[in-house]
Amino acid sequence: MRTTLAALAVLGLLVGCSSASGDNSKVAATPTFPITVGGTVPVPTITPSTAKPTDAAEPPDQPEQATAPPPAAAGPVSARNLPAADKLGSGSKTYTDPGGAEEGFLGNQTWTRKRDAHQAAFEALPVGCSGKLPSGSLPVPLHALQGAYRTGEDKAATTLLLRFADPERASAYFSGYKARMTACGSTADAQLAVQRLWADDAAVASVRRYAEAGAFVEVSVLTGSTVALLAAESADPAKQADWARSVVPALQAVIDLP
């Protein structure tokens, strides 16, 4: 459900105002020069970089490709790591998103889909803010899985799971995400305004208000090596602080299961 993930970018639920200093660890494309024959000038051949992405605060070199329906699981992360729909409130249910050209992905006939981990982690950061965001690199997760729901009010909701190599990397990403959300600002005429509802050491709830996409309540949780971002569309998000707290235990119980 691209609308909600536009809210996580849109996780993400996952989409710049996200700014970071240059990633010195990226390996540039390396020119390789053929042997010169007969005194002619060698023409460099560009060899694409094979380095793995190292900074989730920078967009990936290649965006996600919608050439085939994505898998329903992302490595060890599957539907069992997402909260059951009834844990999100009365009347909530899973939703099989058909995808399409506008959404940017092809449907896979189920409610979960694998995401490109770098793309998802980048899109989860706030974009279009009035405030100046912190610089600095953020860890890239190993796996990303997105689940789609509909609330009891038939509003869109998304949970994005980001599974990192270890708890230290997960914590570093979570801290960077929180810092950027705090710095985003709540200016009404900005593309994106962020209002903090509450925050704990390992969980935070905010309201994202998009100039063109409405408002979303976003609950983010850190457990072990996993960060989860749940975004739910709402007509009155400022009154949903208690709901946001109520879903934290459901997320904590499953997101980091092996």
C-alpha cells in the first residue's frame, strides 16, 4: 500500500528532506584501462560497483525493480513477525494489496511482501520537512518485510520490519530515525510535518501530516535486532496516543522472533 508507505517516505510504515553527509565508504565505479596498442589513447571501461550499500540515510543507487511479484517473506522474516490484525484494534484485518504501476510493485496475492532493505530503510526516514535534519550515516538492514492492513474504520495501515545484523546496528538506526523525526518540525505549510505523541527508550509514537496524503499515526519499536514501523491512516490522529501505546506489546512480542 503505497499511500501509507508514502507516509513512511512514505516506512517507512516506509518517500528529501532526509539529508546526510557523503558516505565515504561507498566505492565509486572503477575505470579499468585496456592495454594501449600502437600508441592509441586507451578508452576507460566502467566497471559497476559491487560494494554493498552501507548508508540507509542515502538513497540506493538503483531503486526497487517491479519486474516480478515480490516474495511473501524476506529471508528469516515472515508473516509470523508481524502483529495479528486483531492486535491492532477492533475490526482490523490483513489486506492483500494488488499493487500496480502507480504503487510501484506487482501484487503477490498475499498481505506481506519483501522490500529492498536499503530502499525501505531510506523511505522510512522523514522527507519534505521544514526543519534541518541531522547528518550522518545510518546502518542498512539485512532484510525488510512489509505487511498491509485495513483498520476497523477501513483506513490503510502498514507495518514495515527492518531486520539488522545485530542489536547495535538496529539501535543505531532507531536512534537516527528518532532524531530525524524530532528535527523534522511541525510547520503546517511544509510537505511533511511531524508531531510527537510520546516517546520511550525503545518505542516512539508520532503523527505524520503530509500536505497531499493526509495524516498517519506512526508507532516505531526497537526490539533486539529489529525495528518495526507501524503507520495507520487517521482522521483524528492527535487523539490516538493511547491506541499507539496499546499496539506496542503486540509488536514487541513478534518482530524479533528468529
